[in-house]
Amino acid sequence: MVKRRTAIDSDNDQDDRLGSPSDAKRSRLNVTEIEGQVELGNDQSSKLKGKGKARDDSDILNDIRVDDDDDIAAIRDTHAEDDEGAQERFEEEHEESIRESIRQRNKHQGGVAKFGIIEAIEMHQFMCHKYLTFKFGPQINFIIGHNGSGKSAVLTAITVALGGKATSTGRGNGLKAFIREGQPAAEVSIHLKNQGEEAYKHDLYGHSIVITRRFTKEGASSYKIKSKDGKLISTKREELSAICDHMNIQVDNPMNVLTQDAARQFLSSSHPSDKYKFFLRGTQLSQLSEEYETCLENISQTSKVLLRKKEAIPDLQVHYKEVLTRFEEASKAREQRHKADELKKELAWAHVAAKQEEVTEKATEVHKLEQRIPKIQRSLEEVDGKFTAATAAVEVHEREHENLGNIDHLIEKKRTLGETMRANRAKLSDLKTDERSISENLTSTKKAIQGLESRMEAERARVAAYSQSKQDELSQRLQQAAVDVQATETNLKEAEALVREKQEEAKTLQEQGDRVDREIHNARNSVMGLHEQIQRCIEQRNNTLAPYGRDLKNVLERIGKMRWHGQKPLGPLGVYVKVKDHTWASLLRNVIGAHMASFVVTDGRDLPVLKRLLKESGNPNTNVFVSEVDLFNYRSGEPEPQYPTILRAIDVSDDFVLRILINQAKIERTLLAPTRKAADELLSGITAGGQCLTADLWRVQRWGDGGGQSQPIPPLRAGDPRNLLFTGQDAETQLQYWQGQSAAAEANIRTLTSQLSELRDRFTQPNARRKIEPYDPNQFHLALLVLHVSKRQCRDFRRQLAELRAARDSLQTEANDSVLVEVSGLDEALRDMITEKESLMAQYKSIAEQKAVIDQAQAPLLKELNDVKKQIEAFDGRRQEAQAQVAHAAEQRLAAQHEQQHWSKKLLEEEKKVGDAKEQLNINWTAEAEQYCARVHNPRKVQVVQRNLESVQAALKEREKRQGASVEEMAVEVNKARAALETAQKDLKSMASLNRALKQSLRLRLEKWHDFRRHIAFRCKVVFQYHLSNRGYFGKVLFNHHDGTLQLRVQTDDLNGTQGGNRDKDPRSLSGGEKSFATICLLLAMWESIGSPIRCLDEFDVFMDAVNRRISMKMMIDTANSSDGKQYILITPQNMQNIHVGPTVRVHRMSDPERGQGTLAGGSSVA
């Protein structure tokens, strides 16, 4: 059979299609189903010209003729009636020539195909083969082996490798069924010959094309198409289809690869129509039929469309006549339009006359305008002078401001003086405390002196009453008094020593206690903050938004569902910010951390709604910025590239968020440095000064005039949620870190509490010699209380000692029977108290002197401090004055600049006015009017001509209103209607002509198709009979193309002329050997009409006896030898004994089934 590409040159390329249920639709193409064709007669229509006159439109429509169903049915019936007679005539004419060609072909030795045949095949884990490979001969290949050796797997591998369907092999429902048991994937490779002039892309593939298909248990399948050298060329299924199409390999055609099941179906189908469909599929006539049917359907659809278009032409003709009639009626208004045109011409020259009058006025105006320009220029020159002077003044004041220098030395001196004065004030405070203590002691001494004086007076009065009987008692009391005095003196010394000791210890412990107390307080706050931080880390494990606030996931969901006046709010901003270098993380948490939890809205009306939403979720302090989406250029605000800034230390994934941070935190100009010293050095290299933040938490500011300041940045407290920002760690790692910090802080609290208790114990430990009053161990400042108690005890001891001494002296006097002795003792005690009073007075005086010295030292310090403050204030005043002068000069310069711009703009405006006026003078109105029309002499005034023109135009509009359109519009409408009509007629004629040509082409193709079918069927009959005769059988193939049936009749040699009845057998009544032989004969007859270079047949001789098998094998070998460019692959379970094979035959013997064999050693070839 002729290949599809050459037989149907004008058809579109389509994929090869196998037989389907639609094959049973008909056995031949029904030519007479072409209906509704549109034919056009000679094109005698002429274009509508002038006023639309043309010959009668009915003549044009008569040129268009549509075939009716009877006409097309007649074509169908004629072909059907002639079909049987034509078949008989064809057989009579060509039978002898076909038989002669068969005889001649048997004498001819066929050539080897140069492309399209299989050179070799490889199978990996395919069906029962672990690995199998061998090479095919170019003509005849027999694959022999015992049952179960995997012979049929070769045909299955060929089908699979060339892209065939798994179901067509009859061995499985899918590719997964072909994978060797227990293996995940299988692979099949086939080598196709690719030589000669018609080779497929020989420059790309070379002499061979290697196609590899791999498929897995999961259902995946892939192709690799390689060149002879192993270079991968393509992996697309389309490339494989193109290769098979070019080489005419029809892998799914059951006639090319005939399996056992297909062979049995081919011969033993129960119904003749099934045999006929098998015949059409094998010869590809059914595919041609289906494609022709598609063409027929398209032609029919086109015919229906053309009929609808033809029905629309009368409406277009009616519309054209209507608009043409309206146009003719509107043409009557042309006289009025001519009058209007004449009035327009007169109006043009009336305008010329009016403009000539205006020229004189414009000349005067130009003269006046030209006189104003010099005045404006003088004003501009004056303003330029002011601007220059103001600029110079600004420069002078700026230099004065720069020359002021700085006052860092004064600030340092002020700090030193302040520290010295604070130290002196601390000394004064201590002296005042001692002074108060001495004053209290002095008061107690004075009271004791007064008591002694009173007792002396009483003793003198009591002397007379004493008797001798009291002497013994007085003696005992005197001894006891001496003991008491001695003991009291000892206690007083101990108490005074304890006071001095406690004073020193209290001062030291006061400082230590305050420090430890502050550390405990800070540590407790830190622990509370760390617990909060741990809780946030726990939340962060399930919610990445935890560092930015409470319940933000729900907030964002509600934001997404709500409607907003502007864009949807954006935030939190920290989601879009990442730190590049974690060296700056601690600093950036402190500086821009507050902005990370912020949100942004683009419409101010959304601000209260979002604030309320945040407040409801527990985030009342979250900042919300209002800003339009302005992606401005911020590069001008950045320093040189060598200076690190906050912007350069972070990555911001959203451009809008970046602009928000620039506006709110000035991240593009805030510099960064590792230390305070490095910040000073960095800013010293920038003339304009600036601000720099350091990694050790300092804010360093320098101004352009040389001044500056440095301030520490307070570190974040432990519980601050900003500590979770910019960590570069996951939530679990942070949780472990903060838990460790919390444990360390709690341990620190325990250590500090122990230290505080130790300090209290050291100070409040009872004296070994005297028990101090009970104390409260929980009172932090107990040291001061003990010191106060000790001082009070000293005063009591002194008073008690004085009293005891007085009592002792009194008893001594009494014991000596002398009244004066008692008084003398009191007098001695009085003298002691006076001596103590003088000592206290001396101490008080010494303290007063020390205070005087300190006060005297404070006075010059205070004066010097006041002088420094005045110098600083004076410098600040001068600097402010200089700044004010610079600002004033800048304002004057700005005012001069504005005035300069004003006069420059004024000058440009006046010059433009002059230019416009001159341009009006230079306009040649006469030339323009002459271009419009000839001169109209003595035109009337513009107003008069305008009124007449308006009157005529109003009349025209009234007529147009009645007509519904203007004359111009109706002319356009006429042209459009005429163009639409002509276009429709032209398109209808051209499409009808095209459809007629397509119908004629299809008719010719159908005739060729019938010729193909007739020739193939008859050749099949003759060749079938020829092959049966080799066994001495007679048979015939009965084709009924009209009914779509194929019947076989075979007469075997067991029937002879003596038997009566019909000697022809139905295939179902044949024996197994006869049936297999008949199958081979019919298959060889069919192969005569197939163009594919490959023929494959599986176990064709399984039911044959030795005689039938020998004759069949010889017949197939002879047929293959006489065929040009054909390759045969035949599978048989029998051996090749008693079979004569030639050099063109290659026999491949497969090993017995072992299910684990390796490479097949190419089989054995028998020559």
C-alpha cells in the first residue's frame, strides 16, 4: 500500500490512529454524504458606482446556486451501482498481470532495507528476562525455543520500545505488568537502522537510532532517543512518533506485529464483518476513511454557514437601497449648502479686514510692552545684587560661627568643680552630724552640773541632822560606791570604743548594704522579666508573631477580612526586617526595636479602626503610622559607601516598609561604630557632623561647628519583648538561653541575700561584754539603729558616772565625820563635769573650725564654678547669636532669591507677551484667506455675515433633522452599506468556490480510495489463492464492500470430485494445521499491501503438522527473499530441522526457561 504521506499530500498531518469501535461504522466511505454544497456561477456583478445604480440584485443572487440533497444522493447512488460492475471489470483486466507479477517476483532477490529495520534489541528486567540482548538480521529472523523461554517477550519489547500500547500486545493491561517480578523498574532499548538518502536526520543521529524506554512500578515512563555514538538527542514522545512516521513503522497495526491471539481472531472471527474491519485496520484503509469523513463533515458545516450568509444578502440589498434613497433626497439641500459656502468665504475675508484693523492696535501695544522690559531688567539687576550681598553675609556669619570653637574644657572644668564641691558638702554633712551629737552630750552635762549644784545645797542643809550611828552604814555605802564608779568608768570606756567602732562599721556597711539591696532589687526585677521572656519564647514556638505583640495571628486574620478605605494595613514591620551582621543586633533591638511591632495604614480614616482592633487584642501601645505609598529615592540622604549605617546593616524585604523606617528612624543617615572612641574618630572625618550609635550602647553626636555630646543608651530590661528580635535563633534555642539566664539570676539573688544577712549579722552581733538592746533582724538599716543606741548608752554612762562619783564623795565625807567632806565630794564631781563640759566645748569648737575651713574652701570653688557657668552661658549666647545671624542672613538670602525668581519670571512673561504681540503682527491673514478662497471685495462686517451664515446653517440643520443625518453622514452611510454588500457577495463567492474545490478534491480522493481498496482486495485474493496452491489447496476470499463483510472459503485435498455438495470449508471447520496454514497464506497476502518495513509473527506453526510447517516455512522464506526492504521476525517453538534456510535467514535459539539468564549469545544462524 502507498504510504499515507504520499497518498494524501494535501491532508493535514495527524497521529496514527488504531482501529476503534468507530471502524464498524461502515466498510467504505459514503461519498454521497457530501451535501449542502454552495456553487457560484460566473461573477457578473459590478460595483455600485455614482448614485448607487447597478443591475438588478436578483441577477446577482441567481449566480449563487446551492446543491440540494437529491443532487448529492445521485452521486452516491451512481457510485454504489457502478461498484460491483467495476470490480468485475477490474479483476478481468488485471488478474493475469497480477499473477504474472507474482511469478516474476519469486524469481527476484529482494534488497536489504537501508532504514527502518531493527538492528538489535536489549531488555533489562523485562517480563521473565533479567537481561537479554541480541542482533537481528536485515531480512529474515527466526526466534526458536521451548515454551516458557520468553520468545514472545521479544515482540512485546519491540511494541513497547517503539511507543506502542501495552494492551495491543495481549500480554498485560499496562506497562507495570511487564516489569520482572520483584524489580522496581524495567528498560527496553531498540536500535533502528538509519542509512541511505531517506534516513531520518542522518547528520544528527548517524547510521543508527537508539530508542530506550524505561518504566517503573509507580507508573512513570520515559524515553531517551540517542544517536549511534550514544549522544542524547531527545526525550520527547513526539520525536519518537516523528521517527516512526518517517520510517512508516506502524507498531500498533495488528498486521505488522501479529500475536497468537490476534492471529486466531484474524482467521476465526465469528462474523464476516469483524474480518472485514480487521482487514481495513491492517491495510490502514479505515484510517483514511475516518480522515475523509472528517473532511466531509467540515465541508458540510461550511456549506451550512454559506447558506446562512446567502440568506443575509437580501437584507443588505434592502438596506443599501434605503440609504441610497435618503441620500438622493438630501442632495436637494446642496443649493443651500452652496450658499453657506459662499457666506463662509465672505466671512473669511471679513475677518481679514477686521484683523487688519487690529494690527494697528497691536503695533501700539508692542511699543508699550517693549518700554516695560528695561524697567523689569533694572529691577532684576537690583535683586541680583541683593542676593549676592545676602550670600556673602551668610558666608561671613557662618565663618564667625565656625571660629567660635568649642567649650569642652569649660564643661570638663565645671564637672571637676562640681565633684569637689559635692565632696565638701558630704564632709560638712558628717561634721554637722558630729556637732549634733556633741550638742546632745553638752546638754546632758549641763543638766548633770545643775543636779550636782542642787545636791550640794541639800547636803549642806542635811549636815546638821547626821548622827554617829550612820557612820558604819556610810562606810559600806562608800565602798560600794567606789566599786560602782570603777565599773561605770569601765563601761563608759567600752561604750565609747564601741561607738567609734560602730561609726566606722556603720559607714562601710551602709554603703555595702545599699549596694547589695539595689542589686537584689534589680535581680528580682530581672527574674520577673526573664519569666516573662520565657513565656514569650514558649508562645513563639507556636506563633512566630509573639515577639511583636499579643494574639497578632488573630489580628492579621481580622485585618484580612475587614474592608478598609485605603490599602490593607501592613504590619508588624519586623516581619519584613532581618539583620545582616548580628554584631549590631543588641544595638538595633534598642534603637529600632519599638518600630518592629508597628503597623502602617495608607488612609487616616483607617487609623482609629486599627487602633481599636489592636486595643481589643491586648496591644494598646502598638504604634500605627499613617503614610501614603511613596517609594521615593533616598540615595541622596545616605553618606559615602565606606560609612556603615543602620540601613546597610539590615535587609528589608518590602520597599514600602523601608521608606517608613527611613521617615521614622532616619536609618539611612544614622551611622554605626563598634565603640565610642571609634564613633568619635568616624564623625571627626565628616565635616557636617552627624549622629553615630555604638555597639557598646553610646549615642555620639557631633555638630558642624565642632561641638558635640555623648550619651549612654540604657540597655533593655530582661523582660522587654524586644529582646526576642534579631536573635538569628529559633524559638527553642532562645527558650533554653532565657531559662539559663533565669536560673543564673535566681542563684545571684540567693547569693546577694546571703551577703546581706552576713552584713547584718556582723554589725548586730551582741558585744561580748555587754548586751545591746534587742533589734529587728528584718530591718535593713539596723546598723544605724545600733550606732544610735550605743551613743545614747555613752551619754547614760557619763551621767551615771558623775552621779556615782558624787555619791562616792558624799559617802566619803560622811564616813570621815565631816560635813564638808560630802560637800567636797559633790564639789569634785561638779569640777569633773565642768571639765567634761569644757572638753565638749573644745570639740564643738574644733568642729566649727573645720566647718569654717570647708566653708572657706567652698566659697572660691563656688565663685569659680559660677564664673565657668557664666563663661559657658556667654559662649552659648555668642553661639546662639551667631546662629541667629546666620539664620537671619539665610532668610534675607532666601527672600532675595524669591524676589529674584519673581522678577525673572516677570521678565519672561513680558518678553513672551512682546513675542506673542509681534507674532500677531507678522501673521499674514491675507495669504491664509487666499488659500481658503479667492478675494471677496468689499466684504460686509463680520457680525452681519455671521448672522446670515447662521441663518442658512440653521435651515440646513432643520432639514438634516428631518432626514435624521447630514448629507455627509448619509454619503458615508451609503458607502458603508455598499461596501458591506459587496464584501458579503465577494466573501460568499470566494468561500463557495473554495468549498466546491474541496468537494472536488475529496471526490477525487474517494475515487483513489476505492481504487486502493479494489486493488488491495483483488491482489489479496490472487496472492491468497497462489499461496494455498503450494499445499494443493484451493480457496478464495469473498469481499462485499457494500455490506462490509469478508468471508474465506478453503478447499482442502481431503475432498475430491467424487464427493457431492459444496467442497469449500468455513475456517471454523478446518483442522488446527489447516487453519494455521490458511492464516499464513492470508497474512502473506495481506502483507503485500502494507508499507511498513517490519513484519512480526508469533508461533504461527504451533498447530501445524510437519508437511504444512515445511511448506509454510519455505513459502515465508521465499516471500521474504523476494521482498525489497522488508524485515521479518518470526517466532516458533519448533526447531529448524528439515527446513532449508539460506544466507538471508538468521535463526536465534533461546535457552530453556531459567528465569535468570544473562546475555543471549546472538543465537545461531543456519546458512
